Amino acid sequence: MRLTDAEKAMADGRDGAAVAKAMDLLIRYGEALGAEALVETRNVTGTVTATTPFMRDFALERGGMDAVFSEFSLDSQEVVQIPKVKAFSSHLQLGFDPHHPVEMGVSEEMVRFYYKKSEAEAARLGVQILNTCTPYRGQRADAGRALRVDGIVGRRVLQLRAGRPHQHGRPRERRRRHADAAHPRLGLPPRRRPARHARRAPDMPVESVEDWGLFGYWMGDWVQERVPVITGVGAVPNLPRMKHFGAAASSSGGVEMFHRVGVTPEANTAEQAYGGNKPLEVRHYGPRERAATLERINANGTDRRRLRDARLPALHDRADLGSGAADRRPQGPREQRAVDLHAARHQGSGHAQRLHQIIEDAGGKIMTDSCSAMSRAVPPGTKVVALDSAKQAHYLPAILGLQAWFGTTAQCIDAACSGRWSAP
């Protein structure tokens, strides 16, 4: 790759061993992918400290948080001291909710270690303690997760996830002068060019959060890791709908990029989106496809009467509660019914706080900093769960061996209150 003098100096150790190792990792990634150069960025999200019991034990055995970051973020078995961050950085979710250790199945010792060592170290480094996989909630519009940014804002994002780089085209450089971090810059390789065309049928509305989750799950299952062009779905969805769409598409498939014709800046028309190429396949999304997708998500849900737990990864509006749901309460003792709302820690003020109070007053519980899939935790004895997230409904049966029903938030609340899944 072409490196600037400053980048060469960082790689040579001018700013310390940690920066040099970070540069070495970026350069190796970039060269493996055929990158031209590094592009600076000023918004970073990652996991920088011990966020699970395994990481805790690793830190205790190997020498603290520097050992965790060196091994898992810098790909270095040599422990180096980690300096403070230079770019705006926020922390991803944890493997447990430190506010509810009993429900998460973690010890008080683990909680004390987290607050005294792990979170304290992240704060010392200058990392924002958001503890969420949706750090763009409340941030500026161009700071979102990769799929939303690629498809709606038009920026190109590189994710380094689980030791494997995920490339989304050529990043824009209009804010380069103000940036403090870097990632490799690549062109748009053939496998990232749009390959399949998804059209919404005229008689198939895609409006609610559930609609967008189903549409994303259908599309991801079809295109897998290819890039789709989407037409006919109407107005630009809000952030919650876009989040459910992207999460579902990345769960049933490996969708990391899409072109929304008329919305994505590089796709004012379908012809422009394809760049002179032709789609490999065109499919229509209509009532039949929607029904088949819902049936596929709920394929392992067989028991409608023993529902124990309703998991709500997010609550975006009081309307999500459904008519009269705010006044309902789970029937029977708490140990027999559970309503859990998963929310980011920073979403505990203003309108969100009022919604949270509605849930708690009705006997529900607000969980933060994690999710069921990440924490691998549900109330003891849970066999059947209801979820308003297609992503969670996709993963929990495999991760925890549960039966999962996917539906609207109101349907999930109804199931938790009655103990029965009655949705079609």
C-alpha cells in the first residue's frame, strides 16, 4: 500500500509499540485485500476490554486489560501498553448485563471486576461506555452501522469483525483532514457489485418494524453475500426499521451492502446502481413471499401454550405496545412469566425513560449492555420465547435450544401476558 510519511513513522514505532502493532495489522489486512492506501476516519466502535467471563479470566492470567487488547485487537501475543484513543470511540455490547447478574447467570465477583477493572480501563482510554451493538442511536447520521450507512447515507465502511475484514467499497474522503484513525481503502471488487434485484410487489406493503424484519430476512436468505438492488419499497424507513432490516438480512444471509434505488447516492436509477452490468436474477417480494418467510422463521415454534419469556430487543414507540398493552400485566408469578426489554444504557432518559417505566410498572424488566444472543442467557426454565426481532429468532434456537416465535411487539406482549402464542 501507499503510506504517507506520518503513517510510515507510526508503523516504525514513532508513537509507541501499540500504535506500531496496530499499523502492522492494518497494513497486513490492507495488502491481503489489495488496498491502495489508508483512509482516515474519526468514528470507531469496538470491544476494547474484558467483556465476558472468558475475557476476565484471560486478563487475570495474562496481565490485565493490555493483554486482552494486545491479543484480541492487535493480534499480538506480546503485551503492549495501550494509549488513549485519538478518534471518537464507543464500546460495543457486553456478554452480560452487569445490572442484572442473577438473570445473566454471572457472579457478583464478575460484576465487581467489570466495574473496577474493565469499564474503568475503557473510560481511562477515552472510550464512550455505550455498550451496545447500535452505537449510532443518538449519534450523527453518518455514524451508523455498515449496512445502513452503505445503503442510505452512501458512505463506505470497513468492519474488522471476528478477525475477518468486511469491505464495503471505496470510502469517501471529504473529512480526511479532521480524522484521527485509519482503515484500508479499497476499490469496489466484482463480488461487491450489485448482482440481484429485489422488487416489492404493488400489493405488498413494507411499513412496520415487523414488515422490514421479514423483508430483510427474505432478501438475506436469497442473496446471501451478494449485493442486491432494491426497488418499489416506498419511503425511506426510519432508523428502527432500517436496523431490523439490516440485522435480519445479515442473519439469514451475509448481506453487507445493498443499493436502494433513488435513496443510495450511487443509485439514483437501477441502471446507475448496476454500473452497466445486468442482474443475475430478479425476484418479487409479495404476500406469498412474506407468508413463507414468516413460516420459515417460526419453523421451530411448535408449543404455543408453554411460553415463558418475551424478549423485546428494542421499543421504539409507545405504539409498539399495541392497543391497551401498557395496562396489561403478565398472569401468574414472575417466575412463570417474563417480559424483558433490551435497550442500550444511554437510552434511559426522556421519551425512552417513560416507555421503560411503562414496562417496569407492568412487571417487565429492562436489560442493558447485552442481548440474549450475546449473553446466552434467558430466565431459568425457559423453553419457549416470543421475539420481535427476526435476528434473535434466527439465533436463539441454535444458541440456546429454545423454541422461538417471531411477531410484532404487541403480539409478544400478549404472549407474555397470556402464556400463549396466539398470532397466526
